[in-house]
Amino acid sequence: MIRYTKLILTSLAVLIVSFTFSQKPVAYSFSEIGLTLSIPQDFKVMDAEQNEDVKQKGLKLMEDANHMSVDASQTKTLIAVKKNDLDYFNVSITAYKS
């Protein structure tokens, strides 16, 4: 009985370790700013519509909290990724005007 228990536990440990290492992150490179990101596979890239919804909600929150209008018309989103409704991030750039 103990022999089978050890065999089952060892097999389970090997399975867990191999599954953990098999999920490699996906790399995204953005040459215009020299950035490379490694995104875990449990995050999914948002499409343009999803990103726009999140952006508009964020702009409204900033405007309401600061009692001012925010102009994000020159802001360009490079990538937006999401794990679930609460865990997401985006990388965006805005040209600097000197």
C-alpha cells in the first residue's frame, strides 16, 4: 500500500512540475520604444473594442476624480492584456511635444 502511495505521489509531482514549465510566456516586442514584454499565457490580448471600452472607463474615472477633462486623443495603445475583469494592463505612448 505504501509503495503505491509513493508511486502516485511521485507521479503527481512530476505531472505538476512538467505542466508548470510547459506554459511558456509569449514575447511581444515594440521596436518604436525598444520594449519587449513576456506575457504569461493566462493573460489574453484584448481586441481594439475591449481596449477602447477600458480606456473610456478609465478616462471617465480620471475626469470625475479630478474635475477636469482629459485629452487622450494623441495616445496610442501598443498592447492591452487581460487575465480577468480585475487584472489587466496596457502599454500606451503619447508623443512628446517640445
